[in-house]
Amino acid sequence: MHIAFQGEPGAYSEAAALEHFGAETVTIPCESFDAVFAAVEAGTCDGGLVPIENSLAGSIHRNYDLLLQHALPIVGEHYLRVQHCLIVHPGVTLAEIRKVISHPQGLAQCEKYLRSLPGVKSEAVYDTAGSVKIIREQSDRSVAAIASHRAAEVYGMAILAEGIEDDPANFTRFLAIARHGMSRPSMPPQPVVPGGEAKTSIVFTLRNVPGSLFKAMSVFALRDLDLTKIESRPLVGKPWEYLFYIDFAGSTADLTVSRALDHLGEYALMLRVLGSYPRHRP
């Protein structure tokens, strides 16, 4: 199975893909989230795994937009515990480090640790795993990187410190996308109907009138459906109007859920089910 992810080999997204799909998975690095969706849509990859939110940094808005732009169902979710490491050239000591590089989020999530290193500057680069690739290609042993344990292994670098993130409750939630059940790229994407504990993701728009969002939310409250995530995104071309993305417990195969969606359809100008999928408990 070939699974696309954004980033360099050794990225947290690759680690999540291997955990979710299995160690035998062939992971395909992509330069951007757009490229991940394009690879899956074209059928060059069997699926993709993209981050949708981090417990510290919040939502990854670009991937919400891409879920709407592409007709690829969500077929799974995965929570990854993010543990940052300080990575250096083999043999380098802490006293030799003068600069630390990483993705802006990696630097932000290790701010307290970085402040504890006197005289050390930080610099943002495009990717956590990419920062390890950069220090491997450079001969400057005074530069360190913040990335995953796997990234150090992939690029043959050494780990000077582990667990340097400021908050240990650091998780990233990923969504798996796929042309589920397809045998040919020309076939339309097929949604998955999960068994057991499930979650469903939808997106909808409403009339911009008083009480519209309250009425939309009431279709779930009346049926005791657990909303696990609400996100709003600008509706392109209509200033100050919004798309609403909602995750809730349950599957579209459940009668209660199907009735709630029918009820929501009475209020929504547009309603689309992005997928029902097995719920992951981290």
C-alpha cells in the first residue's frame, strides 16, 4: 500500500502513516498538502494521511479547505503523540550548539527549553524532518535541529535530548483519505461505512439570519449526538459568511444520524458528508 504524506522522510506525518496503516506501508513524501490530495485523487497513491489539528497549536486550516475542494472521503483518523528531540551531528555536545532550526511549530512548542540554552538562536525552516536533512547536508556542527526520533534515524544524526516539548500533552490528529474500494482511477470515490464506534465529519453553509446556527446545532442536541469538533472557515466570494465543519460521534449508517442529517438539510444551503470512519482512541 502506497500512502502519501506531506514533508520529508522522517516527518511526524510519516510516523503517523506507519502507525495507522502498518509498518509494511510504502510512504510517499509530498512537498505540500495539495500534492497529497492530488496524488490520492489521481490514483498514484492508495491513500493519504494529513494533519487536521494539534492539541497545542490548533487547526490546520489548509486541509479543511482541501477536504472541500476534493471529492475524497475521510476513511480514518489517527492521533500521534508528538515528542520533540534535539538532534545534532554525532559527537556534538550541548556546549557546542549556537543555533537550533526547525518548523515554526516545532520551535514554538519547545520555547521554554530553547530559552534555557544561553546564547543559542533559533531559526524557522520549512519542515521538522527537513531541518535534520539540512544539518546533515551542512558541515556546521554548531547547528542543531528539533524533530522526531525517527528523523534522527533516517538521516543518521544523534539525539542529544528527548521530550523537550514544553507540554507533554502534545498530540496531532490526522485524517486518512482514500478512493476507498476503487480498482481504477476513473471510478468515483467511495465512502466507507465503519462498524463499531465511529465518527462522522460534515461541512455545511447556512442562511445568514438570526438563529440559523442555533437551529443547526439543535438537530444534534435533540438526538443526544456528541459533537467532538466545530470549525468555521470563510466562504470564498461571500465576505463575512462561513462554512461550518463539524465532527460528531456516530455513523451515517445509524438511523439517528441519518435523521439528524435530514433535519439539518432543512436549514442548510449546502450540506456534504466528508466521511464516516472508525474513531481512534489515543
